[in-house]
Amino acid sequence: MKDKLLEVKNLSTYFYTTEGVVYALDDVSFSLNKGETLGIVGESGSGKSVTALSIMRLVQSPPGKIVSGEIILDNESILNKSKEEMQNIRGDKVAMIFQEPMTALNPVLTIGYQIMESLRIHQKLNKKEAREKAIDMLRKVGIANPEKRIDDYPHQLSGGMRQRAMIAIALCCNPSLLICDEPTTALDVTIQAQILELINKLKKDLNTSVIMITHDLGVVAQVSDNVMVMYAGKEMEYSSAKDLFMKPLHPYTQALLESIPTVNKNEERLTVIEGMVPSLSNRPEGCLFHPRCHKCMDICKIKRPELVKTKEGREVRCFLYSNEGREEENNGK
Ligand code: SF4
């Protein structure tokens, strides 16, 4: 049996705004084994980034609040940790790479300073040791001439190099968990492929577990062992990446896969998922996906489906896979 690194149980994070409560993350549970990659996929507003920020305990409060659930990292519950304890956990055990490195890096500090700061705080290295390790880290992430580039400011690096520098900062203290939030969205496809390859290589070399958050199923296919599909703050499907791409179960996952452009498709227009992701402060009754679902039944409009576990160990939140839904379908309702 594989060792679990992270367990998220019934996690809910809401935002209390003047327009009402925003149910950004609603009763989400998943786990991640050591050395594996979990892809979290869904459109904007599905709750992917709030999942990451909740694990990092970086949800801005107010207006945000983790209202219930449990997060267990390396056999330790982290939701009750103090701010100081969380500062040690961040960087030491869990680190995050953001979508746009230019906003995540401090523009007035050199890349070297930003890597060394982390090493000096978390690993208590002296200045000389930290500089040597920072150069080594820049070399590991594929930055040429690291002895010179270490003294560059973020604006002196290209987009791809900035993302590499972010990866160096995130991984310099050898965290057990790396959360990547759309790490390649701002990059062109060639650099995107290089960054994904780099994350995969470092994951193997350093035995790090990875959560890859993306709206791009192509990215998920390249790096993930398992995939969780999210919609409107809820988990819709969870399965191995292989099963998900071979046989997607949830109508939302099927629609996402159908909307990937391929060179073999002869259609003149791209397939799109009609309709919009619902407002998280004014969610529809019943299945959250029902206003956009082509397989919608009467029951879907009035009742929220529970997660169903299939014989193969997959999870899907849809009445098509529950006895209740099958009865409705057979009755022709
Ligand atoms: Fe579609 Fe109903 Fe399944 Fe929701 S529960 S995805 S509306 S079939």
C-alpha cells in the first residue's frame, strides 16, 4: 500500500461578501500519495486555486474562511497550526509555484537573494552556504551560467527563466509537496513543455509529490497519476489519469475532453461547453452542472447528486451512475 502524503477531508472554504456567501470550495475530499502527481482540472471558478490556497492556509481572511474539514499533511493536521507554525511548514514541507512569476517574485530583490532568504530561514544556512546552494539550485532548474544569473533581478530574465527561478525558490528546501497553480499558462508552448519536463524530473529526483492545477487537460495528461475534475467548488470526478482519458464518466469531463482541439478533427468550429459556470453565491438547485448538461434528467434539477464510487474505485458525482438516477432513466422520466 502506498504512503499517503496529503489527505483533504470534507474541506469547505467560503467567502463572505456584501453580495452573499460565495461557496468557493464545498465539501471536497481527496488524497495524494508520496511521489505522485494529482492533476486538478476545471474551468475558471471551479475552486482549483482556492483548494491550493486552503492547503497553504493562504486564504485571505476576511472575506475568506475555511469553515470545515481537515487537511492532514504527512500525518499532521495543519488546520489548527498557528501563523508561525504555518510559516515553517510553507517552504519546508509545502511550496507553491504561481501562474505569473513576475507578480510572485519581488522585483526589487535579486533572484539569488530570494532563493537564499528561504534557505537561511528554513535550513539555517550561512550566507556563503546559501549562495552555493542557490547556484546549485539554479543549475538544477536549467538556468545557464548560474554563477552570474544569481545576481540578476526578475526583470532581467525571460518569462521561462523567471518560472525556472520560481521553481528553484519553491524546491530549494526540498518540500514534500509542491503545488503548481497554472505554472505554464503564461508561457509559450515550447517553454511550457520544458517547464513540465523539468517539474517531472525534479519530482523524481527529489521524490516530491505534486498537485498540478490547470484548466489544460493536455498538461494534466502529461504529468498526472490521478486527476480530480472540479466544477463550481465541487469534485465531479476522481480517477487515474489513464482511466479518465480512456473513459471519462462525468458528462462535464466528457465535455471538457471533447472541447480539446486536435489536428484530426475535421470540424470547422471548436466544440464548446455551452452556458457558463454558475455564480458561486447563487448556485442552481440540484446538480450544479444541470443547466449545461445534455444528459440532464428530472431528478438532476431538484436533487444534488452524491459522489458514487464505481467497482473500479473511481469516483463520480452524477445520477447516471447511482441507483436513484438509473431508476429515473428506466422510467423514462
Ligand atoms: Fe448531468 Fe444529471 Fe449527471 Fe448532473 S447528475 S451531470 S445533470 S446527468
